[in-house]
Amino acid sequence: MAERQAIEESLAGLRPGDVVRIPRGRHAGYAVVITADRGGYGHPPAPSVLTEDRQVRRLAAADVTSALAPVLTVRLPRDFNPRQAKSRRDLAATLRIRVAHEPPAREPGGRHTRGRDSELEQQVTAVRRELRAHPCHECPDREEHARWGATWWRLRRDVDGAIAQVESRTNTVARTFDRVCSLLDELGYLADHGQVVTDAGRMLSRLYTEKDLLTAECLRSGVWNTVDAAGLAAAVSTLVHESRRDDGQTSTKSPPGDVIVALDRMHQLWVRLIERELAHGLQPTTAPDPSIAWSMQRWARGHRLDDVLRGTDLAPGDFVRRCKQVVDLLGQLADCAPHPALAAKARRAADSVMRGVVAADRLD
């Protein structure tokens, strides 16, 4: 009874910042008092402590076997909040620095052997003596410096991780660039293992479209030489239009025979192109989409907008935007076409598409 009273008196005498050693239980080890508790009115004292593993718990008389005496005292931060993980982490780090030690060995039953306990206590005392003899121990701001040091190491790890990620992506970009150059060399747009740009490569450099390589292959193969200006506009629309996933087929009608032949040849060029792209480990070019080819040809031949869109799922605003994209690509073809006749045809096709609401909407 007297021993229990001594334990309760020692718990009631603890103050915030006192460091005590919990001799047993799941949280055995050192802990710092964060809230005092004198008890009273039939309730024994149970101060709140923070353990080395950042756990906040109530320290009751049942947790100790004898009266506790503070091992040392640490200064609690003025803004310490036990509900914040960062506050608990920083204070636990300070506690571990101040009482640097190794946990005592345990027997399978959970009790400490006297010989081991005495030996470990001597080691702890020696380490603690060396720690206090270090010049940094007398620094009044050592806890703050320790927290800043831990912050520096954490940021250093984050920076090193970011650098490694950037280097990995840079290497990926470099490998992709080498694969692209290898493909262009194979197709004749580069020569001497990518060191020389050919005439075809200079033509390709003047095309700015998602399917620029397929467009260049169509120019070189002459697949558009047999179609008229309106048919060229229809063929070019397959290179800029992409149907939405929730759309059905935009038009159930097909352009006349000469345009169909050109579209078939474009599809064959696309199949050969993606085979080579896949062989070089590159993302394949998306297929030409003929969904609005018939509507685009009718518009280029002068039909009214409501007639052009009748029977399709395409909104007028979307069609106007596609027309402006077609005009832009036709202008590029006019500037880099290998034959003057094809360049003149591309200009006529652009003029035939740039009319009506498309021309009125050019400033948007």
C-alpha cells in the first residue's frame, strides 16, 4: 500500500517536459510528460506522456513498478499540439536525441535479466555521458537545430528523388528521339544515319499536323494527284477529323469513286506506316477518319450548310472548326507540295472551303 502511494505521489509530481523511463508494458522505454495530472476526488494521477514511438498515452500507477523520478527535462515547444502528427514527430525526435540509447534486452517472458539490465544501464550511462560532453550539447538551440537537420534530410531525399525522375524521363525522351530518327532514316527523310536532312525531310519539316508523317507519305506517293479540288478537301479532312467515342458514323454516304480510290490508298499507306512505327517501338499514328469526307466535298462544291449536314450527327460549330483545320492543312500542302499542279489544286481547295460561315468565323 505504501509503495502504491509512493508511485501515485511520483506521478502527481511530474511536470511537462520531464523525461521518465517506463519500465514495462507495450510502451516500455523513455517518455516525455506533456500534461501533468495531480489526481484528486478519488481519481489517481495519470499524466499524459509521449513515447519514443510518437504515441500519446496516459501513464497510470499500474504501468510502473516503483516511484518514478525524472531522468532529465526537455523544453516543450511553445506551439506543441499533441493532436498534430508533426508536433508529435518533432518532440519524439528530440526525446530520442536527448536519451540516445538502445532498448534493453528482454527474456521471452517479458522480464529483464538483472545482469543484462545492469550492463545495459552502464552502457546507457556511458553513451549519455559522451553525448553531454559533446560541444553541441551546450547549444541552447540544439533541439531546433536537430529538427531543421531532419527537415533538411527529408528535403534532400525529395530533391534526389525528383532529380532521378527527371533523368529517367530525359533518357526516355532521348530514346524516343533516336527511334524517330531511325524511322525517318529508313523512310528516306534523313540520310547518313540521321546526320543529313533530305528533300523529303525538308518537306516534312513544313507540315504541322498530328499525322504529319502520313501526310508527307501521301504527298510523296501522289495519292491526291487524280482528285479535283473538292476531292482533295475531302481527303485532307480524314487527316484532321477524329470522331468522338459517343458518336456514330457521321455520314452514311461516301464520296465519288475517285475520292474513294484516294482514301483506299491513304489507308494502305497508313497500314505500312504503323507497321514500321511499331517495329521501331513508337506510338502508332491514328488511322485516317473518313466520317466527314462526303460532307466536306459537298461543302467545297458550294452546297448549303444545312444540306451538307443533313443526315449527319455533326453540329454546325464542329463542322466549321473542322473546315478551318482543313483550310490550314491545305495551305501547308500548297507551300510544300512537290508539284506545282498539286500546290495550285490545294489553294483552290482552300478557297472553296473558306466561304460562307467558315469565312465569317475566321476571327474566332
